[in-house]
Amino acid sequence: MDNLKKLRLEKGLTQQSLAEKLNIGQQSVYKYEHHITEPDIDMQKTIADFFDVSVDYLIGHSSCPHKIEEVHPTDLNHTELALIQKYRSLPPSSREVFLQLLDEFLKNTS
């Protein structure tokens, strides 16, 4: 729990006030911050969610506090989204020409 105290202080919380928000005792927060005991994984997730950081950051395994967003194969980046929006703005006949050009381009690149 390397970053717990840092996160708590950044939010201006005492150990007692954090404990109340997490529904645990103040002694537990103290023990977590001083590496006397470690919280179970469920409590680690609860604390990470409370501070809106990743568990990896909370326990000191990462220097990046941001949660890693799950990426799905169907998610689009900005360029892909812009390409689809441009495609949709084309009239149907132009869409067909565009698809033919794209197919031809792909044949030449493989």
C-alpha cells in the first residue's frame, strides 16, 4: 500500500475519516499505511475505486495512477472514428468507389 498515505493526504483526509468512508477501523488504515498488514484484494479494489486509481498504483507496482481502460476489438480510436464518419457522409455511389479503391490498395500492399 505504498501510495495509500499519499492519496489520503492529497484528499485532505485523516486516517479516521478515510476509515469511515471505507467502513473499516482507523487502526486498519494505520496498519495498511505502515505495512503492518495488507488488505485483501477486495479491500484493495475498494480503496483504489475510492481514490479512482489502479490497484497497481495503490500498492506501488506502477507509477501511473490512472486506471487502465479495457480495450475491445470493436473500440475505435479517433482516426478510425473520423474515417467512418467521412465514409458515412459520402453518397452511396461514392461509397462503392471508395470500397473498390480500398480493396485495390489492400491488394497492392500485401
